Amino acid sequence: MNLVARLVGILALGLTLIPPALFAAGKLADAPMKTAMLAGAVLWFVAAPLWLKGGE
């Protein structure tokens, strides 16, 4: 479970950081960028507590 949470967390960070760079480069429109960033934020808030909770 921890490995899955880490992979989802890394994917979520990518969805939060890469779309604005693509938008700034003119490769991505406004609406898809916002959708990808929203999905990344939701995934991050789901995966990060599982990934970073510590213990075990």
C-alpha cells in the first residue's frame, strides 16, 4: 500500500508541476491545464497522508 501511495503521490506532483510549464511554453491550453492541476491536487491530498504518515 505504501508503494502504491508513493507512486500516486509522485504522479500527483507531476500533474501539479508539469501542466503550468507546458502552458507557459504554449503547448497546453488553459482548460486542460486547470483540469490536470485539479486532478493532481486531489490525488496529492489522497496519497500524501498515506505516504508520509510514518511508522511501520
